Amino acid sequence: MPKHLQREIENLKKKLLALGAKVETSVKDATLSIEKRDAELAQKIIDDDVNIDNTEVEIEEDCLKILALHQPVAVDLRFIVAVLKINNDLERIGDLAVNVAERAVFLATQPKINISSDLLDMAHNAQSMLKNSLDALINHDAELAHKVCASDDVVDDMNRQMYLKVQDAILKNPEQITPLIHLLSASRHLERIADHTTNIAEDVIYMVEGQIIRHKTEEYR
């Protein structure tokens, strides 16, 4: 690999990992803002999202510059393609963390709902998936990435259970319908975070193994 290209790729990797750390913190703090009923923390996540957006644009521009100037091939090309896709998924996860934080701002003004602990369990699972997908990226660990993909089913099931519990709670406590809908919305956003995290894991598998698995059956995961 030419030294100029190697340096560009190392810088790109550092920027992507820095973005991943920012997004991971946003998801963690969004969960904490619901758990602690902390509207101030939630607002900070909302306000800081512009930094994630700016970094995402910067990384995309760097990728395009590398493609244009160095015309990488084989493993290097796979890496750049994977970074472009992972970069987009991280930005979307940041947006979804903002959506969760917006729900937290409202829920902080409402009486606590019994099923909120189920939401926290779901959030911790989504956080764990995100951390593992980023660890897989750092370590080029396809095996860990496969485990992240398999974990998505757990979060999907938790989201379905949350829907049923909210539906039951609305029937029993119709006066709580608005906070319950906000709780359900937060659950849906967390489920989407897990989906985007799965996309990252699939891109790590592509980067390491050269295998596209997103349209294959679960056994390939």
C-alpha cells in the first residue's frame, strides 16, 4: 500500500472510531435520561447532534477524496466502501438517540410508568450491540460481528413484547395514554438503533470476509 494511502486510511479509521464513540455516548445518555428522568441530559443530546452530523459529512468527503485520488483496490476498497456505509448508520443511530432523548424530555414531566424497566432492558441490549459492533470494527473481528447480528432478534422480540404491554396498559389506564405512547415510541427507536447496529456488523463482515450477508438467511449470521 502506498504511504499516502496508508496515512489517509489510518486518519479515516481514527475519525470513524471517534464518531462511533460520540454516537455510543449519545445512546448511553439517552437511555440514562429516561432512567433518571433527566430532561437536562436529554436536551444536551439533542443539542450535540449537530456535531455528529458534521463529522459524518467530513468522513464522507474524506472517503470520496481517497477514492478519487488513490483509486484503492481489493481490501482497501472494501474498507472505504464499508466506512461509507458504517458512517451513514452511525449518523442515523445518532438521530435515533435524539428521538429517544425527545421522548425522555416529555416523560420526565410525567408520573413513572411500571413498564419503563422493560424499556431500559431493551436499551441496554441495544447499547451492548452497538459497543460490540464497534469493537468488531476496531479488531476486524468477524465472529463478534456475527454475534451482533444474531442479537438483533432479541431486541426485536423485546420491542414486540413492549407493544403488547403498552397495549394492555392503555386498556387498564386510559388516562396514561400519552406517556405510554411516548414510551412505545422510544421502544421503536431503540429497535431501529439495533437494526442500524446490525447493519454495521454486516459491513464489518463484508470488510473482513468479503461476504455480503444482509440478504441471506439467519444461518449465515
